[in-house]
Amino acid sequence: MAQTGKPRLAWAMLSHNKKHLLVSVTGIAFAVLLMFVEIGFLNGLLDSETLLAKQLNADLVMTNQKKSYTYALNPFPRERLARALEVDGVRQVQGFYMHWIQLKNTPGQKIHSIMALAYDTALPALLNPEAAALGNALKYPFTALFDRTSRKAVYGEFSPDMDVELEGHRVRLLSGFELYPNFSTDGHLLMDRDNLARLLAGNGSDNIVETPEIGLIRLAPGADPVRVKQALEAHLQDDVRVLTKVQMIQIIQDKWKSEQPVVEVFGLGLAVGFVIGMIICYQILFTDISDHSAEFATLKAIGYTNGYLIRTVMAQGAYLAMVSFGPGLLASLAFYHILQQITGIWMTITFFRAGGIFLLTLVMCVVSASLAARKVIRMDPAEVFG
């Protein structure tokens, strides 16, 4: 007997009861949401910690040999930048400065530390159009840009043309930019390096301009980054290292993965979401098989094999995965937005991440279907119709 039409039969059995289908999709979509949330927290941590590194306007970066992640402050002597200019293929170098400073937003407010980012604003150090557009304005004494995504629960509200107190000095905030807080800092301020030096003058950090945190190295047109990197490493002292931005990002991520139990914690959460989804899907399909026991028994009685019926149930599982993933993805996007507003952590769903969760969802539903299909194998038409 020709045994065709499994997809059509699987979908017909799954969709004939629209209310039951809606409940089923809701259950699987909830499992999809759980997996997206867990992977979102993990990637949110790693993405937010590397966001500054990704925005650096450089072909290569120079850091202290001991620097392990972006916000671990390990400056190096400014002379290393001048020495890098001696290497063939290097067009321009620029110092990038980072320092914790004390902020008081309004009179009577508690003082909080905030991360100050500084550089010679005549040159765009960040791939940020707002910062680049206001570079000249930041040359005025005691001016800064505020990170509009900074945690308001910590610093309060920032707005253009407002004055704040930084290190006991009155500073005018010109406008905002977006860099997002992370697990290291609640927010950022952006300013010219001379303004940072003015704020820190007299507190033991007078030489801040002489000790950059990151060196931004821009290459001449046509220069080979690999060759120039090797030449810089041979030419510079061993207290600094030269990295590509990709290498810098990888070092930061490896540091967090190795020293913080984030991968284990969120990986376990992802596994729990997967198991919950398997249980939900198994119950859905087991119930559906029980409800259609007469139909399955009839198919067996007229000659359809167990293999055919198992593949039909597995097709039902695949349909459940495909139909449920969309609502789960949309719910996750909405939930990411809510979490981002609450925590300030930058959370995003990329095509690659969405594809990974879809594959997990498909495997989850097909494996559950194969387990539920055991009921079909044990089914005896004589008992059903006896």
C-alpha cells in the first residue's frame, strides 16, 4: 500500500482542534521564551562588556600586557604611542583614557562613581556619530557628554545643557550618546582628555594624560594589519601588547567565561528550558495520540506500518516547533526590551542566535515526538475496537 501524505496527515491531526493547537503553541512558545531569556542574559553580559571595544575607531589596539578586560584599569606610558608611530604602515596613533570619577547629579544627591572616557576629541576615537559630531564642542573646559542609557536608579536623569558636579567641579552636559551599562559600570561620561585632566588635577592623578588606557592604532591605506602587528610587537617594549579588535574582544569574553560562572549558570538555565519544553511537547503529543487512538488503530489495521505512524508523530513535533517558534521569538523580543529597560544591559537577538534556538526547538519537539510515538507502537487495533 502506498504510504504517502505524512505531512498532510500530521498537520490535519494537529490542527483540527484550533483551541487545542493554540494551547499547544503557547506551551512550546513559553519554552522558546525561556531558552531565549537564558541565552539573552549570557550574551547580554558578554556583549555589554565588549561594546566599548567594538566601538573603538582603530585597526589595531595597544594595551597594557596585564589588561584582561575593558574596565580593568591598567594604563601604560604614553611614550609607547610615540614609539608605535615609528613603525612602517602606522598612519596615526591616539590615546584613549579611562578613569573612575565622582558624580553628583543634583544637590543633596549621594555621590556615585561613574566611568569617564576621554581622548583628544579633535580625532574621532569612537565609531559613534553623536560623539564625532560634538568633538569640537567638547574642547570647551568642563564639558562632557552623558550616556543616556546609564542607570537612572543610580545617577538620576541626565539631560542636555544641565550641570552636574564631577570631582567637585561644575560640568556642563552638552548632549547624550549610547554605550549602555554593564556588569562593571552603571554608566559613562565622555569628554576631552584635557577636561579629564582638569577634573583630576590635584587629587594624585595629575599625569592622567601621560598614561593612556588604550592606544588606538590606525594604519596607512593598503597596510597589512598582520605584518604591522608583528612589526609593532617586535619594536615595542614587552609591557604592552598589540591586538586586533577581534582579539581584544575574545580576551574580554574569555576572562568573563573563565573567572565568572556565567556560562555554567546560564547554560544550566538553557538546559532547564530545553527539558521543560520537551516535557510540554511530550504531554501535548501523548494527549493528541490518545485522542486519536481510533484513527491510529485504523491506520495500523489497514496496513500502515509502525515506521509510517512514528514518522507522522515526528512530523507533528516538527510542525509544533515551526509554528511555535515565531510567537516565542516575538515574545522574547518584547521581553528583551523590558529587561533592557529594567537592567540597562544591552540585549539583542542576532540571526545566528535565533537560528541556534530554532534548531534547539526543532530537536526538542522531534525528540519528544519520538518518545510519545512509543504509544503508537504498543497500540493494538483489536484492543481499541474490541
